[in-house]
Amino acid sequence: MRARFTLAEIQWHALDIVDRDGLPALTMRSLAAALRTGPMTLYNYVDGREALEELVVDAVSACVHVPEPTGDWAADTRAVATALWRAVRAHPAAVPLVLTRRTSSPASLAPAEALASALAGGGLGEDDLLVAFRTVMSFVMGIAQAELAGPLTRETTRESAARRMSTLAEGSLPTLAGLAHLGAALADQEFERGLDMVLAGIRQVAVRPHDRG
Amino acid sequence: MRARFTLAEIQWHALDIVDRDGLPALTMRSLAAALRTGPMTLYNYVDGREALEELVVDAVSACVHVPEPTGDWAADTRAVATALWRAVRAHPAAVPLVLTRRTSSPASLAPAEALASALAGGGLGEDDLLVAFRTVMSFVMGIAQAELAGPLTRETTRESAARRMSTLAEGSLPTLAGLAHLGAALADQEFERGLDMVLAGIRQVAVRPHDRG
DNA sequence: ACCTGAACACCGTTCAAGT
DNA sequence: ACCTGAACACCGTTCAAGT
């Protein structure tokens, strides 16, 4: 019985395992089993565990549907950021890898270039362009992080939600407690409205550049 | 030979291992060894590996030096965000855990409350306050993420830096390539200037609220 | 009750043997 | 050259025995 794989096949199966069975289920051995081979065969395609995880991040990046530029830099920036966020959100179990592992594959650099290019239409100076790029990218990734591990996140279990609420309400955290009940209600708007805030800030710098330093 | 530990002792030793030897070096067994016990003793204090990692995140949170409020909401917000960023940055090897594991300990909620409280001084509506809270928190965590795994990050090895640069310059990523050389130069200012952008956006919403929706 | 060693079921990877 | 099983050195955790 011979077996030969393409890297894309391996990549897809790996992401599939993560999506279906969770991150801990992704193992050299489980992936090999899914591919109906022995674990060692994988080492002919991938450098090891670390490299495999980068391949999964790359797969998520490949899911980003980079939008066509329209000429409106703010709209384009919003569109790329949203596309990034959607792709990450579509694979929640892979988020820890996306936040943690580095990829420099074309698939992952393409959205970054699209974002930088969109922002470049705003007439920012070189420095401000870099700062704006990092700010937007950080916002997107940070939102993903907040959804994964932040406070004020909607819980999976009802009990843990109640426990957290009571912890917050327990006296010394008045502002957080006041905000906690809004979490579920605003959830879907948070990304968009947060992005609006970030864009408003960038636009301000674009209008009157070099106002600090 | 008897041995009895406080949770704080365990926590501190765990963070110490991560800081000194890196994240992979933190192991039930290595931590037990550092404490001069067998691995099983740890289970009397901690629920397991997952709980131990949350304890490390908690330790990093405890390093946040939450500033005293001054009454200037923007300055206070900046101060809390900066304090958060400094604490995270002081323990780079623990960043993957900070981005990934959830803690609801008082130590980790205190900075969150301080941030929410500072923003609450800006006269934002309840919705906008939550959005602003998430935006600033996301920015801080996202910046930490960018420093860990983003593109345009300064490299540890000189060869990998060169390799990335050449990848970027290889034709199809003009905007990123143009930005890449600024990475090292701006590094220290990026957080502060990005935070300025975010604050400018929040201030705008504070001035004329409910302008969308 | 608290502590902890031995043992189990994993894991990634080396190494050397197959084709 | 490509492939892959056996074996090794780990890991987290169960289980049952000690005090």
C-alpha cells in the first residue's frame, strides 16, 4: 500500500481535526491516522509539530477572502479587517494557534499587504502608516483574544457565567459589573463599533499629521 | 522530609521557570523538581496543568502596577493601558499563556476594572463605554500578539530577519516591504502612538455620541 | 486528612531498517 | 530517494498505598 500526499491535503486535514475535535486532538499521531499512515510519514512533509501548527495558521489565513480595493481607503480598511476577523472567527478552536504561532507564508502575508495598502490610501506619513497598520491589526487580533480569554466574555456554560457575574458584582469591581450584562447584547456590534473607533482615530491623524513628536 | 507550600510560592516558581527557561520548560515535573517534591504533590494545590497555566497568567496580572486615578480620564486610560502592556512585556515567554488562558482572579480583574473605571470618566454612554473598553484592551493584547507573532516584527536571528525582508521585497507585497525597514526604528514608539490613535477615536465618540446606529 | 511513589496511557521524535 | 515501524525519552494523570 503506497501513500503520497500533497502539503495542502495535510494542511486541510489538520485544520479539519482542529475544527471538529478541538486543538488538543491535533496530534502527529491523530493526523497520521486521519491520513491512514504511520506518524513518521508526516515528517517527510512537515518539519515537526511546530511547523505543523504554523501550517494550520496558514490554512486559516488562506480562508481570508481579501476584498477588492474600491478606492475609499476607510471602507477598504474596514473590509480587510472584517475579512480577517471573519476568517479567524470561522475557526475558533484554531485561535490559540493564530494568536501564538508565526507564519510568513504568502497566504498569511496577503491580507497584511491588503490592509497596509488600504491604509496607504489615507495619505498618512510613513511612520503613521506603520502605526495605523499595527493598530488595526492589533485590534483585530485583540478582539479575537478577548473572545477567547477576556473578561466580560459570554460563557459556554451557564453556571460559569453566573459564577463570573457574581464575582464581578462582589463589591470591588463596580464598573466591570455594570458592563457585564451588556456583553451578550452588544456582542455582534462590538467588532464593528470598535473598528469605527479605531478608524476615527486614524482619520484624525490623517487630517492633521505629525501633531506629536 | 515534610514539605508544605503556599499557592503563591508555587505560582512564583512557575513564572520563574517560564521566565528563565521558556514556556516549554514549565512542566508538572519540572515545577515539582524546583519545589523539591514529587509531581503528585502539586495536585494538592492545583487542579492540573490547565489550572497551573492560569496561575501563571494570574502571576503576570499581579505584576500590573495599577496607577492611581488622577481625574483626567484620557490620561488615566493611557496609564492603565501602559501598565498592562509593561507587565505583559516584562514576561515575554508567558505571552502565549496570557493571550490564551482565561483568568478571573482578582489580580487579573483589577486592571480591567481600573481601565473600565478610567474610561467611564469620559462621559461615554453605556454601550460606547463597553465598546471602548474592549477596543483598548484588544489593542493592548493585540500589540503583545504582534510582538510575538505578527509580520513586521523584529527577529531574534539575523538570518531569519534577512529572509523575511527578502520575502517581503519579492515583488508582490510592495506596501509591507516599504514598511518593513521602519519596524526596528519605530518599535518603542509604536505602542504609545497606536494608543494615541485609539484614544483619539474614543474621544471623538465621547464628544458626539450615538452618531451611528 | 494530607502526602506521594509506582504505573499507565499518552505524546513527539530519533534511529535504523526496509523498499 | 523515499517511506515507515520499533524504540526512546518524555509528558500529564490515575490509582492505591503510605503517614
